[in-house]
Amino acid sequence: MKTLFKSRMLIVAFAVVSAASVIFIRCSKAGDSVSPISAGTPVAGLMSVDKSWTHDQVHSNIQWATSFYDYSSTMLTGRVNNFNFRPALSFSDSDLTKCQINMWADMKTFNTGQPGRDGNGMCGPSYLGITYLDSNYSQVDPNSDTAWFHSTSIVRSGSGYLVNGTFTFNRYRAPSGNADGTPITHPCSMYLTYNGVRNFPSSSGTGGEYRAGFTGSFMFLRSDYMDKASTKQYIVVPKKAAAAGNVIAANNKTYGVYSLSTGDSVNVVVNIEMYKNHQ
């Protein structure tokens, strides 16, 4: 009897293992690879990234996430489509004093991925308090309508780097004790990871390029950069045609309305791709 019981148990165990194997195989696609990169060869050591490297905006992005009504882990997410560096990003693992990150992001390219809430006067822009900025229609200078991260020092931390600096986001408005339009700046620290350098030769054997990747992450509180006393969460912004001859609309200086529909804490992830052509 015991022998029969053991035999049945072995059969059941074998069936479970076989089923698990089938499920695992069915969840794997043909051609899947552990590495997302299927071309090029790793470059030994860390190459210095300096002004001779170009920021590849097509393969870079800024992603943000904040909780919905600050009541649960349900997150509202989105992107900022246009960002760059001025001056150029500099990074050297052998000499961290040479590292410099001065990154700007054009907040007019903010979006939630939902057209119905990303337009003028909709709730999307007010999630981050950016309903009103210096210029509603076109950016003529990266200093306008722009958030900035300026590094002041960088040190090794764990498997990455801690970048200390300042974050500038939104502007003061009256009555705040500051001149209307004054940028709001606070200390900020960003954790940076180096994702590797890889050599991508051209198919002809000449030319080609090196590529380096970085990922940075930091958090900020909306309440540090906006007017929580605001009673207007979002207001329709006049269209460009309607602003012609309208002095109030053309010189709108209402900054940082605070939306209560999102949490105070905003998490930001910056994925940076840099490349340099072979010499």
C-alpha cells in the first residue's frame, strides 16, 4: 500500500514539474535574449563623456510619477519630451571633480499621454502646477518655461553615484515676498547609475560610434515649488490668436497653481543616451 502511495506521489510531482516547464516555455518568445543589445561589443573600462559626445534625444526620456489624490499607490504618470544639457554633460569615473550635469527640461512638452487632459486649461498641466508659464506658445530661450537641475558635486554611492545639486522648477508669484517670476530653487540630490559604454561599428567596417547610457532618479515635493494657497486649480489659457492685443494674456505671470488631485511627492526618472562618432 505504501509503495502504491509513493508511486502515485511521484507521478503527481512529475506532472506538476512538467506542467511548470510547459508554462515557462510558452511564456518565452522565440529569439528572446537576456541582453537587450544584440549588436556591438563591450568597451573595456569606462570612457569619459565630455562635450565631444552628443545627447541622443531620440533614445532619451524623462518620466514622472505621482499618486492620484495622494490616497493610494495608484499612480498618475507621464513624460517630458524635450530636455537637453547646457553646457554639455561631462562624466569621468576616474576624476569625479570633472563631472558636470546641467540639465534643462522644457515643461511645455509635459504630457500624461491623454490628449483630453493635456491641453490648455485641462487638468493635466496642473498636476505639476504648470498651467501658466512664461511663454504659452514658443520657447525662445531654455531659461524660459524650463526646469533645471544643476550639479554641484558627485560622489560614489553603492553601485552608482550621488549627484548633489539644485532643482529649479516653477516661479514665485505675488504675494509671495519675492519678485513676480523669480525662479524657485531648492537643494536636490539625484542618484545616478552608469549603464555601460558599447562600441557600434558600422556595417561597412568604417565609421560607427560609441554609446554610453545613464539613468538618474530623484524626488521633489510639489508644495516646495508651488502656491498651495491658490484657490484656482486650473484656468483656460487663451489661444495664441486670442492673446493678440490682450496685454493680460500676453504677459501672464501666474505661476505654480497647486492641484489637489495629485500627491505632493513626484518621482522623476531620467534616461540619458549619449553617443560619439569614431575618430
